[in-house]
Amino acid sequence: MFDFDEIASLKPFALDREAKESLFLRALGDLTAFHRQRCGDYRRIVDGLGFDASRVRDVLDFPFIPAGLFKMRDLSSVDRSLVIKTVTSSGTTGQAASRIFLDRNTAASQTKALVRIVSDFIGNKRLPMLIVDSRDVLKNRASFSARGAGILGFSMLGRDVTYILDERMDLDFNATESFLERHAGEDILLFGFTFMIWEYLYKALRRAGKWLPIERGVMIHGGGWKKLQSEAVSPDAFKDALRDVCGLRRVYNYYGTAEQTGSIFMECCEGRLHCSVFSDIAIRDHRDFSPCQVGTSGLIEMISLLPRSYPGHVILTEDLGRLTGIDDCPCGRLGKTFSVEGRIPRAETRGCSDTYEKRHA
């Protein structure tokens, strides 16, 4: 089995196409063999596809499994006694949720990868941190929603971590203003899910007619774009709105899924989502699953070197996207870049925000 520390020591965007292909061919070979041996359902899928490891010549030769399969089957490659945490995907009421089983090593690898990736964008210094959510989402530490897992992972990047929504999901102005007074003149990190930020931070400030002094803030957000699109809110409009109510100018979007927690894809200043040394993507034609070239829209296949406790290393999502380049981003980071265009038709509406729905009297 390849050594995770081998990639953890690398700069997260340091490998060019050739070097990354070599690393992923070897690592994915190890992971596929490992999960094939340890997970019966995965073995039956791979064998049913007629997969022959000796014929692999390209990373895209490894078999993928659909993300929806994690809603139908409990897929695990470790004994249940070793599972320390179960992450469930978000979804609409009544829809099945994915269940992702993490052992201690996989959870630790996810955290390390997340910290390495995000630190490349915001620096290595731990900043005072505001979480645009309620602390209640973390009540059960053995079973997390994607929302809770995201909060727990990103909170490792901050200090004096403060949740600014109360148990009713109302903005706690006293806690927020007290935090900003303590850290006046400092850079501040904010994290939240896109729809949550829009609904419970931006709209709350607009209703109250308040302005928060967070000009030195750095915001990281992801998930929930589908719900904003229904309100005709574009990414640029989202950034402009935050600048209007709290002066935020450094706003980074990211793409990720519960099925590959930790393998996030950060958006750079050029508006491109970046693959790191821990993960990669491919775009496949929905008609025959053949690889798409740069600029052609298709289904997003996510590839990660992190999952060892479950066979989630190669997953075909229900999201549409397109490659925007390889090793050519003006920001200077190497690797593939891509954009996300939405969900395939008839796929259920969901997002990593695990969106809180307010109760109406």
C-alpha cells in the first residue's frame, strides 16, 4: 500500500501532469486492490465489470462507482469495530442519504489534506474564526452530516472559533460583535455553506440594517448553489452582497462531496476550481462514459487517494462540469482546473450545506 505521508509532505499543487499521473497510477492500483480484497460489494462490482489490473495504462482505466450507490449499500473496507465516525450526505426530506464509514487513519488523512489544501490559499497561520452556523450541528460526534463534517474539518484552521448562529438559526449579534471587538485589526477566517451564509448572515444583516466590519476577513464557502440559483443569485452577486454588508473582499468557493470528505477543490483568484495532489477529476460523456476533452461538458468523476476505510477512491457524481485547463492556470498552481455547471436532469436536489429549513408557524 502506498504511504500517505509520501503525498502529505508535498506542496498541494506542486505536481505537473506527468508526475501526478505516475503517482496516481501506483496509488490507485494499491487502493483498488485493497478495497477489492476487503469489501465484498465492491469486489462484486469490479469483477462484474471485468476489471483487469494488469491492463491499466491510464488513471481513467480504474473502475468508478456511482455516488448514489452509497445511499443503497453500506460500503466498508474495515471491520465495523474500527469505525469511529459515520458521515451522512445531505439531501431533501425523504431522500436516502449516503453513509460513509471512517476509521481513525482515514479521518486523520482527510483532516491533514484539508488543512494542506486550504493553507495554500490563506497561509499557515491559524486565524480567529467565525462559523456561520449553529454549534448544535455538532452534538453527535459519532455521526455527522456533511455539514457537520465540513464544519469540524475547517474549524481546525482557526482559533477562538465562534459560532454566530444560535439554536434557532438566528444571527447572534452580541457574540459576533464581541468577537470582532476582540480581534479588531486582525485577519479573520469565516467558514460556512453558501446558502446558509446567504440566508442567515447576509439577509439577517440586511433586515437589521447593520454593517459588520470584516474588511480583513477571508471567507471560505461551498455547497448550496442550487438554492441560490433559484433566487437568481450568481457567484459575482453573492460576493458583491457580502462586500455591501461586511466589507468582505476575499471570498473563496470550494467544491466537494460527503463521499470524498477532505478532497476539496478550492477556487482560485482566476475563478477556476483546482485539483490538488490528494485528488483529481475527470469529465465523462454521459452517453458512453468516455473521457471529455478540455472545454466539453460532462459528468464529474472524482478521484481521491484518501479513502481507505471505504471504497470511495473513484466515484462518478451526478454533477456536470467541464475541464478548464491542465497545468496552465494564471494563478501558478499546477494540476487540472475545472468548473461545475449543476446537477444532471432528474438528479435529486441536494448540497453539502445540508440546508436548515426554518419552521413556519
